[in-house]
Amino acid sequence: MANETNATTEAAGHAAASGGLPQFDFQWWPGQIVWVLIVFVVLLAYMRLFAVPKLGGTIAARDAKIADDVAQARQLKAEADAQADAAAAERAQARSAAQKMAGDARAKARAEIDKALAVEEARLADVAAVSDAAIAKARDKAMGNVAGIAQDTAQAIIAKLTGKAATAAELATAKG
Amino acid sequence: MAEQPAIDPMHQFLIHKMVEIPPVNIGGFLLDLSITNSIFTLLVGAALVMVFLALTARGEIVPNRAQAAAEALYGIIDNVLVTPIIGAGGRPYIPFIFTLFMLILTLNLMSVVLAVGNIGGQHWTFTVTAQLAVTATLAVITFFSVFILGFIKHGPKFLSLFWVPGMGIVGGILMVFIEMISYFVRPVTLAMRLFGNMLGGHVVMSLFGSFVVGLGIFALAGGIATLGWIGSGLSLAMIVALTGLELVVAVLQAFVFAALTTVYLNEVVNFGHGH
């Protein structure tokens, strides 16, 4: 501790060193303390005014830029999705329109066919009815002729067998 | 064997004057601000920090390697210490913690890999952070900055720091003493931890270094002494291993100093929240 002011010689330093840790040679303390304070204050000012704002600012700016870019990418993706949705909707609409048109055309064609068919069927039915009537008339006529022929035949048979002609009433009764 | 002792691991901590500056007279006390090897290495270290950051803090959005390295160092303080421990309120104190961290880290690493002290007539790197005067100054700067900040922010209420609630009157008063001791011992532990770590590592390295030379010279005598080469070689291998260990210690101690500073600051910034 006897190193207040004038014991700044090398000899004193070596003497202290041989006696223990050189770090406890207190003649070097004031100078080191003051220099550490000076260096610390200068370095602190340098950090506060330059280094930390620069480093921290850059990191913050980078984070902001990344967040910005990601947000922008998200927005673009949303836009692309919306466009894809719109395209899909448009396609679906076009498809339904086409289906409707096809359905309409089919229904119209069917209706026309049905109409033509109905007309033709009606015509055919008319023809068939006329034919049926003619056939029935011809058959009735033919059947009437058959009755007459049978009566005539029966009268002829009776006349031949009995030698006497049967009356019309008798014939009608016999026919049952 | 020789006139001067072959093994003198403390020699590396000796301080020599390099540039004589006339002492300043402050009220009868002569303050000697001469540049010694210790102060020279301190100044070189501080200059290295400033030049490194001036060159690497380029502010580019896409960083190159050097800028990424500087931002990683900054990230240790911001993302590992300040933000998780203190929170957003710790942002104003980043320059303070970053200054401590960078200065101690640089001085620690220089003591392992940069032989700046050689210029001052040393035969080994000079370890500024193994000077108790330096570590004590840094610890006292930290302690009083935090203590004064506590009073600035919270006024006399800050003294309730020493009061442990739920202990009763007598127990509480007893605890005040214990709390005060544990509080005011902080700068001592802060200074001694860094000092001791740097001192011990370098003493051991210096010892093994002396063994390499000493046993080597011994082996030159021939005969059975030739076996000294084995010891010399082993000591050299130890130095290689210890250098790796010292690099880890250098980074770790700088980190520990910064981490404890952050923890102490946290008590002040978030005063009354965590107690």
C-alpha cells in the first residue's frame, strides 16, 4: 500500500510482484480505473449513438420487410385464389347454361316429335275407325246374307223332305 | 538452473509503462495516466470493437457474413438476454449491456489469441480482464448504474428491495441485513468471477508452457533425462487443449457478466412485479 505517489518505479513493481499477485500492486490501480472509465464511456456513447441503432434498426427493418413480404404474398395468394374461384364459378355457370340449352333443345325436339306422333296417330286412328266401320258393315251385310241363305236352304230342305213349304214364322221359331 | 526463475506464471500479469504521461495533480493526489501495457491492450481492444462494428454494421437487409456475425453478437444480448429476461422495457439498456459484453469478450479473446502485450515487453498475451482493477471498475460501473437507476425510477421506495414480506417485524429486520449483504456483495462477486477465471486459466497455461521449455532443456542433458521429452510433449498437448478451454471460458465469462447485468437491471426495470 506504500505506493501513493512516488513509488512508480519498476523496482517497486517487481517487489510487489514477488510478494504476491501483481494485480494487488496498487500503484497501477488509479490509472487503470480512470482509463477503464474513459474507454467505457466512449464505447457506451459509440454503442448508443451508432452500433446499437444500426444493428437493431437493421434487424427490425429486416423483420418488418419479411413480415411485409409475407403479407404481400398472402394477399397475392388470396387474389389468385379469388380469381381461381371466379373462373371455376364462371365455368360452372357456362356448364349449367349449356346443359339448360341442351335440355331445352331436347325437350323442344321431343315435343315436336310427340306432336307429329299424335297427329299421325290420330290420322291412323281415323283411318282405322273408317276401316273398322267398313269391315263391320261388310261383315254385317255378309252375316245378313248368311241368315238369308240358311233360311233359303232350310226352306228348300224342308220343302224337299215334307213336300210342303214352311212358313217364315216356323223357320224363325226353328232357328231359336 | 538459471539466474531468474524458470517458472514464473505471474510474470505475465506485470504492468510496465509504455508511454510516460506526466501525472495529473488532483487535490494533492497525483493521478498517473501513463499508457501501460494493460492500458494499451485495453485501448486496442476498445478500438477493435469499434472498428469491427463500424465495418460490419452495414445496415443491409441481406447481410454478408461479417454483418451476420455482428448481428448474431447483438442477438445474444437482445434475443437471449434482454427480451426474455426484462421484456420490452429493457430495450433502452441494450447499449449498456452490449458495451460490457463486447468489451469483455474482446479483451478475453485477445488474451488468448492476440499477443498485443508483446509490444509492451511482455512475452505472453496480456490479459486485461485478469487485472482486478479493471474487473472491479467494470463491476462497480454496473452495480452503481443499476443502483442509481433504481432510485431514479422508483425513488426511496426502491429501498423496499431489502424488505422481505411475510417475515414479521423482527424476522424482517434480520432479513434486511442479510438482503443488504447479498445485494452489496454483488459487485465483488462480479469482479472476482471474471478476474479469477481469467487469472486461473492463464496461470495454468503459463505453467504448462514453462514445463514444455523446462523439461525440453532438461532432456537435452541426455541419459535418463531424455525422458523429459515425454513430459514436454504432454505439456504441449495440454496447452493446445487448454487454449480451447480458455476460448470457451473467454466467451462464457463475457456472457455471464452480461447476463448478470441483465438480471440486476431486470430487478430495477420490473421493480415490484417479480418479488
